[in-house]
Amino acid sequence: MHFTETRVAGAWIVDPSPHLDDRGRFMRAWCAREFEERGIHFLPVQANMQFSPRKGTVRGLHLQTTPALEAKLVRCTRGAVLDVAVDLRPNSPGFGQWCSVELTAQNGRMLYVPEHCAHGFQSIEEDSEVMYLTSAFYAPESCRGARFDDPAFGIQWPLPVSAISEQDRNWPLMQGQGHTPPQQNILTKESFP
């Protein structure tokens, strides 16, 4: 595997090293040893899959907070998505920065999203499927989110949104952007313990 650092500290683009022959290809999708060699301490406990039939579908931005902090290793198994990680670590000098990478079934590329970073993606082909490994079990009481279109981040999604959940459409905006959402919905660095 080949690891490339992103501008979000601790988030890595992971490219496979496929073995190709007349049968097709073989590639490693995760290796504890290779991750540890780069200082990435990631032990998956759960695997999730999402399928989006419509191009332009947005899912996210999601994260889990204490006591169920969650890192993710994301791969597209069918179609193509733009995958995004946003730094929401309270003491990070890069708070609010984001990175993105195109994940396709063809390129086999993955994105490692560290704890305290929100994750989301947009399908850029019809019938796209994403599989991701997580370092924590799903814990609804620890789930948080941020708006996919929050001007504080300025994420450049490649397509108009064709589908999004009400929850994802209504996550609160970050504070200080000229918006005045209800006080209980304002996000600050302290919102993500």
C-alpha cells in the first residue's frame, strides 16, 4: 500500500498495490502492520456499507465523539464518490480544514479519517456503493454532524445535491459565519469533546 498525507493532519489517502494477472487483480484493503508503520493505530471493530442509486447524493458530515470516538477507513466498492474529511479537533491548528479524494471501484483508493474528523461523501456516479471500517461501534448518543454546505468549510462538492437526509440537511452551522441559528444549534470547537 502507498500512503499519502493530506492537509488534514492524520487523514491519509491509501492507494493499493494491486497484483494483476489473467484472472484479474488482488489487492490488500487493510493491514495492521502497514498502518502501524506510519503511526496509524487503527483496529476495526465494525464494517458498514452504503448504497446510493442517484448521482449527486450526499451523506454526511458525520462523526462520533467521546466516549465512542471513531476513526474510519473508507473505500468505494461500486461506482465513484468524492470522499471528504473535515478537521473538527478542538485544539487543532487546522480546525475546519477539509480534504477530499475521489474513490472509485476501479482505483481501489481509500481514505483514512481519524477520530474527531467529520466524514461525508457525494456519489458522482449512479449506483455507487461505499464500504467503511470503523474503530468504534455505532453509538447514537455520541453521533454528531456538521452541515455539508457550511460556508465555514467551503467544501467544493462536484455536483448539485440530488438527495440528502433531513438530518444531514439540518445539522447546525459553525458559529461566526453571519448566520444566526438557534443558540442550541450553534457549533463551536467546544461542541466536539
